[in-house]
Amino acid sequence: MNKELYELSYSLKKEMRQRVLSIVCMLVAVYIVINLILAFVVFPVRQVSVSMESDVGRNSCIMFSPLKKHFGRGAVVLVNPLDSEDVPFLKKAGSSFVSFVTAGQVSAGNMNNLVGKERQIRRVVGLPGDTIYMRDYVLYIKPRGEKYFLTEFELAEKSYNVNVSTNPAGWDNSIGVIGSFEEMTLGRNEYFVLGDSRISCIDSRLWGPLKKDDVCAGAVLQYFPFSRLSLF
């Protein structure tokens, strides 16, 4: 009788250990899959500044995909500024996971809160081969092979809004980000990106044109706040 009880107890313990091991393995596998998806397929980014208002407000959360490589005029993208810092893969994956499950309210390592040092949300306005100039914070574009300039809004694949406030009387226009510049032609593989808040935003007016490799992902979905749920 004691032997039978011992064997039964041993069998139950062995079965319990196997179940626990199976659960642990499943959780590890799920964690790895989720982080691979967040790192290579789609990941969340919280907009911490007012640089893209009014279409993308402060504290909005957007899903970006590095697989989205076609950047049309007006596309919202995630860019690497010229002074950005490399982030280790594990830290990046962990931050993406925490940011997603908390609707962007928490980001491990504060990755997306370092303005000017981390990836920035901007809008593609100028494409390779374009000749461009700016007047009063509006970009004028002559696409390669065309004869005439049109405004960025006339050429955009999808309509968008920009926030252009008028400077006070007597304001020194040399202070802050420039609102006008003369003609320049974008080279092969060069993109001109701008923020929608034109007076206060740091973008290609300061960085210069960005290479395609500097545009790391395209916007897919704005999921927070829920009242502004929309696809890009």
C-alpha cells in the first residue's frame, strides 16, 4: 500500500513538474515571439512633443512598421536624427513591449522621451529628385521632370494639416527654425522631412535631407487616444 502511494505521489509530482515546465516554456516562447514582432514587424511609439500637431497630438500612440518601405508624399514616418544613439536590441524590444501594453504611458529606459536624441515622428514632404524651396513655412515642390512648382498640399497623396503660427511683430526670424529658404534639389535616395508644427519643430531644415536608411519605419495605425483611432 505504501509503495503504491509512493509511486502515485512520485507520478503526480513528475506530472506537475512537466506541466510547470511546459507553462514556463510556453511563456518564454510567447515572450520571444511578441518581442520579435515588436522589433521587426510592428512596434508602438509615443509622441511626446507637439511637433506633429494637429494630426498627431502630444501623447498620441502610433504603431510603426519597418516593413513599410514606400514613403509617399505626406507619409508619417519614424526617422533617426543625425545625433541619435544606438539602442541595444534587448532594451529596444523590452521598451516596445512595455510601451504597447501601457498605451505608451510607460517606456522602459525612457527611450522615446529624449527629444533630439531618439527616433522622431516626422512627415515625408520632399522625395528624391525634387527641387524644393520654402516660403512662410510652406514647402513648394517641382518633382523631377516637371516644369512647375506646386505646394506640398497639392502634391500630397493624403491630405494633412500643418500648424503655422504668425510670429509677433518685430520678431527676429533668425531665431528658431527657418520658415523660408532658397531652391535646392534633393539627390538620389534623399528625403526631406518636416514636422507639422512648423515654427517649433526640428526637422530637415536643421538636419538637412535624410537618406532612406535614416527613415526606419512607416506609420500604420494611431491607436491612442481611442477617439482618434485611424489608419495611415
